[in-house]
Amino acid sequence: MSNLSTFVKRLRDIMRNDAGINGDAQRIEQIAWMLFLKVYDAKEADWEWDDEEYKSIIPSECRWRNWAHDETGKGMTGDALLSFVNNTLFPILKGNDFKDSDGRILIKGIEVTAETPIKKAIVQSTFADANNYMKDGVLLRQVINVIDELDLSDYEESHAFGEIYEAILKELQSAGSAGEFYTPRAVTDFMAQMIDPQIGETMADFACGTGGFITSWLKELKKKVKTTEDEMLYANSIYGIEKKQFPYMLCITNMLLHDLDVPQVYHDNSLLRDVLDYTSEDQVKVILMNPPYGGSEKAEVKNHFPSDLASSETADLFMSVIMYRLKEDGRAAVILPDGFLFGTDNAKIAIKKKLFSEFNVHTIIRLPSSVFSPYTSITTNILFFEKTGATKETWFYRLDMPDGYKHFSKTKPMKLEHFEPAVKWWNDRQEIQQDGFDKAKKYALQEIETRNYNIDLCGYPHEEEEILPPKELIQQYQEKRASLNADIDRILAQITEILGIDLTEEENV
């Protein structure tokens, strides 16, 4: 391709004219399944070169090279192409047979069994819930031709396209609800650097979205690869689970672009297994995650957790999964919303009590509210902890907005360099006061217990008033009210304890 920088723009310009594409989220999803098939076809060419007996799981008629590649300019287009994609390609990749009007099988759908290698099985799982939104077969051919121009056999172009793909993933941040699948790369890179990957370790993300944490982990680990044995360990160092089909497809494509021929990433729901059933075989050395928050699961999901940990908040449930799946001496870095820090409902307290009593929560980094802008302005935090025994003390550090920034945005996103003050402080920890407020401070476990595990500490005292959409404004006020209520309840409890008053008895009277 002559100009990779215009790749996304060219696709966008074509798809704007198609009546079936409604908004950025559908546009990106449309591009995603075609990119997957293009990238997968390039990988199959490599596998065929390495193994003369390699046989594709995709029937010949449905392989990208045989229906999408149009060297002569006489490839399928218009209604014929649209009919093929909707009535042949998609059903077959989903595992359904293509039959004639008499019910005779013309092309068998792909079959996946327990013995099917992962690199083949991912085709069916990737297309399980995929959709073709385009309604104009001529425009669809034009989009396919642009994608087919990519020469992924050329190392430099393939590497350059990896960066273009990262730009496509970044667009998810502003593509409606699809933004929930994307964590800014500056954040994932910082967390991977601080977690310090080692050859031979396995890292997991149980809600991996498009694979941002996995990508950052691999980038850091790659620096330590020295031998062919290291290469093998590197290639098998990740484990991911993603519940939703669209980000799962993006993640698999991402892994193939990063030369992981057997990506250990699964289309599943991490919350649908009893946490008490996990054994040492299910545990991993490192966990890097940004669990979904603000969402809800079916009521029966709570049945997979001990009653005291059965929260209705998805981020809380994932914290329990993380605690049960982290190996002895393992370490984790997890993004959690402010609501987890100051929450004092029974489930949150039980989860935090388990976390601080069984793990060493050594560092909590408070992040500015606009890190995830424009998707959400909910303030988040990074919790770093290890399974090395109970917490003795926890450091809190507030990362302030960099000079010249009022807030982050799509045009002024957070960069890795903005974490430099935190990295410098990390390596030389000292308590810091700024304008009379704590910016960095160490708290003993006893202080945290006294606060009934309300760990809303070293927060942002001078945040400017921001005009938010009504839904986010309500959510923000609810969070602030919950934090204030938690503080009032804690102080009242201390006062009544000092005075020896039992308020429950007075209420009964």
C-alpha cells in the first residue's frame, strides 16, 4: 500500500455512502471482520510455508485469497458479492452448512472440536456474533480492495500496519459504547513497565477487550528475549478472556499482527465459573486488568461467588476473580473506579478486607478524571498488589494533570511521558504535601482498617467544575454522595463508640 496513513480515511469515505452503516461503532465493526480475514490469510500463508501438510479450517471458497483478492478487476461485486458474504461466507464461518434449495450440502460449515488447534478454532469463535452491515455490494467491493492492498508479507509494511491498527483501536474511545473496550495505551504501558515482566511468567487479563494490556506486556517482555527458548516462553506468556464478540475479534487480529500464531485468548465470560473451584492450575503469575465497571450481570452470576463477596458491581466481582486466580508470589495491577475505594456496602468492605488481609497492596495511583475521555469522566485508580502476605502499609500517590492541560481529550490524549512524575516518585518514595493537601502519603494497615476500608485518600482537592452529560453528572454526584456518606458513617461510628452509645437499641425503643 502506497500510503498507510490514509488507510482509515479511505475506508471511512467509502463507507459513509452506505445506507447500512450507522455511526462509527458499526463502521469499525465492519472493518474489523474484513481485517481479521485479511490478516488470518497472511498468517495461513506463513503456516503453509512452514508446514507442507497444513490444511486451512476455512473451505477454499471462503478463504480471503479466493473471493476477496481481485487481481484482474473481475472479482465479485454488487449483489453477487453481497449475497455471497451474507448467505455463504458468514454462515460457513459461524459453523453452518451452505445448502442448495433441495437441502443438499454444497459447502460444509467449519467444524470445531476439543481437538481443534487454537489457531484454527479462533475463526469460528471470532465470527460467532459478527455482522455484515453494508448493503451496497459495489461499495463493499471498494472497501475490500482497499484492505486487500495491504502487503502483510512485507515486514516493514506489516509493522507499519500494526501502528495503523492501534489507531483504529484508539478510535473506539469515541465510538459510543464501544469505548469500554479500550484502555489508553499510555496507561497500559505504564502498568506493564511497573509490573516488570519476566521471561517464563504468564500474564492474564480476564476482560481483555481489544488486547491493550496484552500488547503492552508483550512489548515490555520482548526486551528480555535473548534465546530461542525465550522466544517460545514469550509466545506462550499471555492468557486472555473476552465476553463480547466484537472486541474479541479485534483482540485476536491484534495478537496475529503481533506474531502470536497461537493466541491464548478465549471468547467467554470470566464471571460464569465458581471462584471456589479454581485450583493452582488456573492461577497465573501476573494479572493486568481494567475490569468493566458500572455494568451489571444477571442475578445468577452472584451465585458463583461466596455470599459475602457477591456484589452487584462487575468491577467488584472481577476483583474476587483476580484474588482467587493470582499465584503465590504473584503480582497484579488493576484499574478500579473511585467507587471501589470509598464504597462501604457490605460486599465492597468484604472484598477490600480480603484484599488487604491476604495481599500486599503496596501502591495506589490516583488518576485524573479525564484519562478515559471522551468515553467516561469517572475517576479511576491503579491498584498494585502482590500475593506475598497481608498488607502492612500502602502508599497513595496522586498523578496531577501535566502543565498546559486542563483535561485530556481525543485530540490531547494522555501520553506515557505524563507518568514520569509517578515513575520518579515510585523509585524514591516520599510523602508530599501540595497546597496543604496530601499528594503522596503512606498509610499503615491499622489506619485503613480504622477507616472501615474507605481508602479515598490523596484525592483531587481542586478539580474544576466540568459540564457533563446528564447521565454522567448524576453518576458523579451519586459517587460523591456515597463518599460523603461513608465518611459520615465512619465518624459517627467512632463518636458513638467513644461515648458508649448503642444507636440500634435507641432505635428499637
